[in-house]
Amino acid sequence: MTGLRYVYAVCRPFDAVLKTQLTGVAGDPPRLLPHGGLVAVVSHVPEADFSEEALRAHLEDLDWLSGTARAHQQVIDALTAVTTPLPLRLATVFRDDSGVRVMMEEREEAFRRTLDRLDGRVEWGVKVYVETEPEKASGPAQPAPKPASGRDYLRQRRMQTRADEDLWTRAEEFATRLHETLSARADDARLHAPQNPSLSGAAGRNVLNAAYLVRRDASEEFVENVDRTKDDVPGMRVELTGPWAAYSFAGEESPGEGP
């Protein structure tokens, strides 16, 4: 089959067989391209959709991006079940197999270092949300009485402000404490920017968005630690996702770099 080469991940050689019905981006089954003691996982994609000009146009098409991301993730998930992949960015494309091999040679040392660091580990995601707006979470069940004077109005506003501040203080303290606890049980951690609810669609305000690199054989204990915190603070919601390929930890790391 002709076309460009779409690269999902780089990994070390492995003996397990990927699912026979697995398809990748553009419906083409992924295949293994070994080179220099490493393996690139690739499939063929049409130049009409994945040339530089075509990709720029597709970046404006959310449906196309979503479908491509789902197909990409299916392959990464299948790899994660049988080995430790180093996932590459969405829509990493080369002209042919030779271009993929050149890329692997140029980045071989970095790939090996990162694969050594990720070997036998997966990523878990933890998010903490304040489930309700402050005025709803901390205000009275019934509407506040209409202020009889300007002084009453100012008093009510001061009380509401103190309640709001108390809620966000408790949220920040809970999120900080949870992150410290989970980081101590992980090999590495990353703090991501809080998610925008209008983009994520998640209810509540995101106060912790973190990723943790955890050994596979320690993952059950890690999940139990998260589960034990879920009812610690009323009004907080803890969400756990994973295990994933270690996207958040796939980049190069300088010595001593922290989350």
C-alpha cells in the first residue's frame, strides 16, 4: 500500500502479538518497523489527508481531529497492554519507511534513555473538582432574606465572601495534600494546568489536574490510595483515569527535574 507513514510510538522489540482486528488511523492496521534495536509502530495514511497543507486544514475540523485521535489512542492502548511504548505526538508523519528510520537513528539515544525511565510503568491521571459554586456550596438552603438596609447588604456580602474564601482554601489544601501523598507513591509526577470546564465539559471547578508515573506492580496500591481519599472532604470530587501510556513523561528530562 502506498502513502505516507504515520508513526504512533517507539518501543523495544516485543514478542506479544497485537489484536488481529486492530486498525489505526485511516483504517490501516499498524505494523512494526524495526531498526537499530528499536521498533517504530507505523501505518500507511493517504497523502491527501496528511500532507503538511492538508493537516493545516484539518486542524480546523474538530470531527476529523477527534476521529484521528481515537484511532491513534486505540493503537497506543493496544501497545500499552503488551509493552511499554513511547508515544509520539498526534499526526507524526514521514514520507516513507526510510524517513522513519532516519528519525529513529537521530533520536536513538534519547529514545533509549526515555524507554529505560518508563520501562514497566504506566501513567495514572487524577483530577480534583469543587463540585458546586461557592455560593451554592456554602450558602443557606433557603434564599437569604432581602437586606433591610445598606448595612445589612454589606454584612451579607462579607459573610458570603468569607464562605467563598473558606471553600477555596479547603479545596486548595485538599488538592495539595492529595498531590503530595500520591507523588510519594509514584516514581514521578506532573502538574498540568487546570481544565477549562467550557472545553472539558466536566462539572465543577478543576483545582488539581495531575499525572503520576507508577510501576505496573504498584498500580493496585496506588488506585486504592486514591479511592480512600474520595470522601475526605465534602464538596470535592476526585476522578481517576488510566492506566495510560506515559504521555506526560515521554519527553526528555533533565537531572533533578521535578513535577
